[in-house]
Amino acid sequence: MSLFKARDWWSTMLGEKEEFDQGCLCVADVDNSGRDKIIVGSYMGYLRIFNPHPVKPGDGGQPEDLLLEVQLREPILQVEVGKFVSGTEGLHLAVLHCRKLCVYAVSETLGNVEHGNQYQIKLMYEHNLQRTACNMTYGPFGGVKGRDLICIQSMDGMLMLFEQESYAFGRFLPGFLLPGPLTYSSRTDSFITVSSCRQVESYKYQVLAFATDADERQEIDQAKLGSGKRLVVDWVLNLGEQALDICVASFNQTISSVFVLGERNFFCLKDNGQIRFMKKLDYSPSCFIPYCSVKEGTINTLIGNHSKMLNVYQDVTLKWAAQLPHIPVSVKVANLQDLKGVIVTLSDTGHLQCSYLGTDPSLFQAPRVESRELNQEEFDAEMKELQKIIKEATKTQDIVPKSEKTRDVIVTAEVSPDLDVESQAIDSEVKAEAVPSVTVKITIQSRVTAKKPNLEVCVQAPLAVTCEQFVFDDLEPDSSETVVVSVFLKRNFSPSELEGNCVLSYSTPTELFPEGILKAAQCTFSLPLRLICFPAQPSKAANHKITIDTNKPPISFLTIFPDFVDPSEDDQANVLGFQFLSGSKATLLASKTSQRYRIQSDQLEDLWLITKELRLRLEERFKKQNCKDFACTFSGSIPLQEYFELIDRHFELRLNEEKLQELLSQRAAQFRAIERRLLTRFKDKTPAPLQHLDTLLEGTFREVIALADAAVENQANIFQAFTKLKSATHLVIMLISLWQKLSTDQVAILEATFLPLAEDTKEMGWEETVDAAISYLLRTCLSKSSKEQALSLSSQLCMPKDTSRLKKNITLFCDRLAKGGRLSLCTDSATQQAAVMPGGCATIPESDLEERTVILCSTAMLPHHGQITKQKFKPGLSGESAEETEEP
């Protein structure tokens, strides 16, 4: 057993599905028998009194341990024991409900049979509250002897004081917003609370007694006169955080301390509000209680936290830490069965435990080890075997995800081959007549016990799903769950990817971690092209055209695009039209005489999904025919100029966003300044003319709203422009990979360079990130000399002033690839070997741009971006000659 665990002396579970909180636990001699009892109240209205007496430490609760269990009609907010009945100094039980305060007498009746003694409660008196109660405190208010008075704090900030059977008075706390913890200090005769302003406030009882009556406050405010005094705070201390609990501890006649437990700090204050000491906590506390220390001049404190730990502090020094089986919401110290210092904790679910610190004596003695001669050869062989196991375990292949046959939980997604007959699109912004949807069936198969499984279905915007998150009950071994969702186009532009993924998070219990180890399983699925476009008439003219070469004869579109063609129309065998839901069109043509396909559209970004779909369907077609030498190439012009236009559009919207944010900040500051001026005028006892401040306030308010709406609209435009930029970037990556016949690893480097971000943010934008990545490649694997490698990269990424540097580096990047450069993560340029240029592609002459430019020179004057965008990058045949060679 671990040394740092709270030793279970006695424990029990209270009820089923009951809730408990800070004030629901009390330890006191409630029946005046001279022994402590444990009193527990619940939000379900159950009142229980326990007297634990286990036969041996660790025993659970026995039926005879429960002295009394009564169900009251209302939830129990707090229980306290004190001298609450006049005419006697015996202890009575006070129970606080939402609208009632009840005081009971707990008595014991001697039993004449084997069932033992019986306990019962008797209602002494009750007070019906006019306001909803929050908490209460008690004590000898005003220095009375032999009795305790009760003070109740309401939810609206009123302190209601009761002198036992009679109501005394009520006072409203000044500047009240939300109720906080409340306690009473008998040494200073004052009430101490923590307000919603995050400051400790102390109010003298005498000041409360002579202040204006709370019932007459409204009339006095209206008449601006009254006979009572104003409620004035005695002292105030700013904590800077919200308080969880507050307690006054006085273990001798001379020193009294106020303890405050904050969300991140623990404070000890003097009677006058000065800080005696404070302790910064590196955890989230839940409850605390101070108790007497054996060392003179110090105080011990028990603090429970949300990590199920109970820490023992002597002033600010941590003396002990013990693990609890639950998160405590209340902790007390009791003397039970002549055992002093028993720690009583209560969780919010009703786990009541009495525990102690330390260890149990161990009677186990380790047996003597038999002496034997050492065999060095066997030890060496065993060491080599263990080192071999360690080496195998540290290899990369051992940390990759397991295969589906050995996974504990398998998630699979099946996309319906047909679109939904009745569309499931919800709140779609697409302006088309009909927005289709497709059904995705997700199946979860579990081979082990999976606790708290949570499934999330993610698709890239502007796509959306009908339900994104599913929460299941615990999965048993060899069980399965199935859910069905529909995917549709929500916004009026095309996505950059027709893919989605499913992520299932769950936990599997083990012997060391019974609550479970968090794990995840995921899968991806591809969506059909019909989800975002439908067949249309082909168009002859288009602004953007690309031609893909293959090494196999062209295949009829009736075969590879059966979902987009009508078998009765023969003219669709070589030409096919696509109409996107956003309104744009694309046309796909197959050559009748050569092995080429052409894709054309008025928008560059619309070429990407059609080109990708064509390539995938061609590869799948030839794979079914066991044709392994099928390949696609590209020898046309890489559309850098059109690509740069999309970059400029995205960057322009980012600049607009900064301008709108600056204007919005200025107008908001102006609005607050006008408000302060108006408040000063309204608070002035001698009214002065407003001098059109109200008109200026209204005009500024309208400007703030208009700028906020413009910022929201610009943010939507940025997202749309970034999606189009990602589509065009995917297209450029594919064309470069087909042109240079890049390997899979080189394509991965290219994608990481041009698509480093899943989404654009204010802190890190696409332009500066891509510029840094390309600059690194130009300095390492694509460098021409050692001088370029010696140049250092900037350690900070910031938004550039324009895109001229980025476009220059992209052009230079393509130029280096055309001259034989190869992408590699190796930083040594000497190891790069010149590759043979693909057939039909001639090297480009050294451009003037590269001769004049030193890469990454931040101080050099950069040419205007127009000098770059006007250059049409042509790795091989020119665009015009390519069109003249083949016209499908």
C-alpha cells in the first residue's frame, strides 16, 4: 500500500443519485451525549445522523451506525449545531432550506428490546423566509452569553438575523451582486464575507443593528431621508479572485485568524484585514478546514482539491499529502470512539468517509535470499536478450497505430453510393434549387470495455453534418454501435476537400487505473463529387485550362463517370460538363487522337476537385485491369499568375480585417469616454446641459454596430477566400508533382510547405508561414551556393506588408525545381544530385530576377509584384503550343 493515502477507518454511500455540497456536512454533539456525531443533509431533502463504530479499520457502514434518517420536504442547504433554543444551553440542530429555517431537538430514547436505542427529532420552531436563502452562520452576536443567534444571507444580498425564536432585523449589503461565503468572528463581533467584487468585507454587528432597516430602504431612497444610519463596511481587502469558503479560527485567547480559500490562493488574515500570510496553490482546491497545531504560534489546515488529494499545511508549509478515493466538497475533523483527529470527508455524490493519516504496521518479513554462484555467461546472454527487446521496442514501427485486427475499438464509416432521396440539408445558404445530401453510416466495434465513448464527425467547411457529436453508454466487450449522419453543402462555395473523419475518444480501465486510460480511434471517409455539383452542358470557352497527359489511350466518360453521364447520349463520351452548386461551371474533355485530358473553367479553384476526381477514377480503372504502369504527367504552364491573384485577394481581406479591428477599437474607446462623460453629468447634483452628448453617444453606437457587422462579414469573406486559395494550392501541388514526377516523400514535403495551416488565424497567417517554409527550402535543399546557406532565417513570423516577397520566392522555387533541384529534408546541398529532366521539358534560362535577388535579404529593395505576376512560368511547352498540338 502507498504511504501517501488516507487510511479508510469507516465509509458509506448515502442514498442513490443524491447531491451534496459544502454546507451539507456537520460534526457535533447534536444529542448532548458528550460524543461527536456526523450530521449530513442532502439536496434531495434527506437528513441523516451517523455514529460510526467499525469493528476494525476499513469496515463499511453498518445499519446500526445510522442513528436517524428523515426525509424533509425541501432541499437542505446547510446544517449547523448550536445553542439555538431559549431557556436552555443544550445544543440543537438548525436546518436551512430555500425558504425556511427549522430548529430541531435530537433526543435518544432507551430501547427495551434487542433493536437498541432509538433517535428522534422534534421541531422546536421554524421561520418562514420571505427571500430565497443561500447560506447561514451563527454565534453570540453582540456578545450575548449562553445562546447563539443565526444570520442568513439571501440570494439578493440581505442579511436576516434571528434571535432564536424571533426575527430581529434584516440589512442589505451595499453594492451586492452575487452571494459569497459568510462567517462570524466572535472576537471582533463582525460578519465577514467575500463579495462579487472579489474582496473580503467585514461588517460590525453594531453597525448592522443601527443601520437603516432593509424593509424601509426603498422608501428612504425615494424620500432621500431617514432616521437610520448608513451601512458602512469596517474593512476591505482585495483578493483578486473568487473565494470558495471562509472560516474564522481562534485556538487561544489572544490570536484570531480569518482564513479564506480562493480559487488559486490560500489567505490567512488578521482581525483588521491585514494579510498574515498567503499560499499560492498549484491545484484547484475544493474545500478546507483549519485545526489546532501542536506547534505554538502556528495553525494547521486541511485543503482538499479536485485531484482527489488532501494536503496538510502548517501555515504555508506542506507537511503531508494523502490520496482520497473521491473529490471532497466538505471536510471536518471529529473525535469518534476516543479516536481523536478523525478526518471526515463528503463528496458531491454522497461518499462519506472517516479516515486517518499514516500507515498500518506491516508484519511481513521478506524471506532470506538463497546464495548461489554467479554465472557470468548466463548474465551476459540475458543482458543481450533484454537489450534486443528494448531496441525493438524503441523502433518507429512499434509506436505507429496498430492494425485493425489488433485494435481494441474499430471505427468504420460507409458512405452511401447514392444521394439521399429526401435531402437532409439544414439551414443551408446555397442558392441552388436543391441542395443534395449523402448518408454516412458509422459503425463502432469494441473488443474491450470502453467507458464514456464520445464520437465526433468532422467535415471541412463549407460542408456540414446533421449531427457532429454522439455520446454513448459504456461499450461492453464484443459489442457495437451504429449511427447515421448526412453530409451536405452549407455555404455557397465549394470546399477544398471532399473528405471527412470520425474520431472516437474513450477510456479503457486497467488494474493500475480503474477509471480508465484515455484512448482514441479514428477513420476517414471520402464523399462523392455529386454532393457539390451536378451534370450540365459543357462550355466551349473558359478562362483557365490545364491539360493532363497519360501513357494510356483515353477512356470514355461513360465508363469512368457513370454518375454524371446519360448512357443514351453518345456525345458525352468525350466531353462532360459540371455545374457547381455555387454557380460556376467546369468542363472535362478527352482527346480522340492522343492520350490527353483537358479540364477548363472560369475559376482556377474549380479545376482542383475535377482534376483530382479524374486522376483517382483513372487510377482505379487501370488498377482493376491489373495495369501497373499507368502514369499521369503535366507539361503545360503552371498557372502562377492566376494563383497569385488568389493570394492577393486573400491578403487584401486580411489587411481589411486589421483596419476594421483598429477602427472598432477606436470607436469603442470613444463610446466608453462618452459614457463616462454622461454618467458624470447625471451624477452631478447641479444638472448641466448635455451639450449633445446623447446624440454623439447614439451616433458612436451605430458606428460600433456597423463596424462589428463589417468585421463579421469580412471574416466570412476571409474564410471563403482561404478555401479557394487552398483549392488552388492543391492544384498547383498536383501539377508540380506531375511535372517533376516527384516521389511520395517529396509530395509530402511540398504539401507541408504550401499547406502548413488547416485554418487561417490572426496570430499566424498563410502568407508568412508559407514564405518562411519556402525560404527554408531555398536556403537548404534548393540552394545554389554556400552563401545562401549562411543566411539566417527570421525567428519571428509577422504579417508582411505585401505579397511581393512571397510571390518572388514561389517563382524562384519553381525555377530551382526546373533546373534539377530536388526536395529533401537533408540540409547539405552537396548531397543533392542533379536529376534528369523529364522528356519534352527544357531547362529555363537563368532569369534576371534570380540574378538580381539574394534570397532572404530583408534589407534589399524588392521589385513590385507586377514584375512577377506578368511572368507566365513555362516549364516545357508554352501554353499556346500545347493548345495547338492537341485540341480535343
